[in-house]
Amino acid sequence: KPLRKMAEAFKDLANTLNSQTLMEVAPFSHACTLVSPLFRCLGIAFKFAELDYVAKVNDLAEASKSITTLHTMMDQDIQANCVRKAGSHTRNLLRVKRGLDMVKVLFEEIIASEGNSLKDPASKAYTQVFAPYHGWAIRKAVSAGMYALPTRQQLMIKLNEDEDSARTQMQNYVASCDTVILYIDKLFTSRDLGTDW
């Protein structure tokens, strides 16, 4: 049950943030790996997002072997003057955060919508989170891929959930993920890095 694992991992992260101020890289990157199967379930429309997301999460998992907290990781990139360079852990963290955000918006839209099509929820999530950072070619490819999305029912089957259990797990993820996303946003803004790049 990938949805349940995902929701539980983010609930654990949110609980950790409520009891301490620093987030460790290892549990964060582990929770993020549990989101990858969802991108896979969405098919071709989100293939580029899946590939990009998985690569960035793998980088953070690798970084966790030598860097304990997200704070330290960012501060090291700032000292090395490589925050915005391709491949920097901080830049990868920002990209991963966008992936989490996209899934959060997707779940909010699925919860709020009726019907069997995922096209509207997925389009809204993509437009809100990723589209501002993508060039015309990628936006066009995603738009074409939206027609190949699974139906809501097919997604439930792939996730091994029924409508009620999926809704519960999606709501759990949305609530917990909000805490995690706000935390990461604060990490960026407190260092005057912004998140709009």
C-alpha cells in the first residue's frame, strides 16, 4: 500500500518537526522515496517529473551518508557558493520540495473533485507547481501526456486502495506534507535564497 506508507512517513516527519527544530536528511530522503511510486502510477504525463524527482531524491539520500541535517546541507552549499548550480544538494532539495508540493495539490484536487477523470486535478497541480519553471516544450509534452493519465479508478487499483481508504491517506499526506513544505520554505527564506528559481 504505497499511499499508506507515504502518508505515514510524512506524518512521522511532521511529528518530528513539532518536537525538534532540525530535520535530518536521512528520514526526509527516505520519506521522499516513498512518493516515487505515485509518479510512476500517473504514467507518461509525469514521466519527466518522476525521472527528475527520483534523481534528486537519490542525491539527497547519498548526501545523508555524510550530512546529518538539511540546515547543515544548505549551509555547506552556501559556503561553497554553489547553491544554484545544477547538482547542488540545495537546488535538488528545492526540486524535491516541488515534487512533494505537486503531489499535495494533486491530492487536494482529487479529494475535491467528482468523476473518474484525473485530467483536471493533474492539470491544476502541474500548472500551479511545475509549469512556471518549465519551458514551452516540456509544458507541451505534459499537456499531451494528460490524455494518457489513468482514470481515478485505475489509480486506486494501482495503489491498492478503495475510494475511502485512498481519500483518508491523501488527506493525511496533505496535512503532514504542509508542515514539511513550510519548514523547507523557511529554510530557504531564512537564508535569503528564495524558492522562485
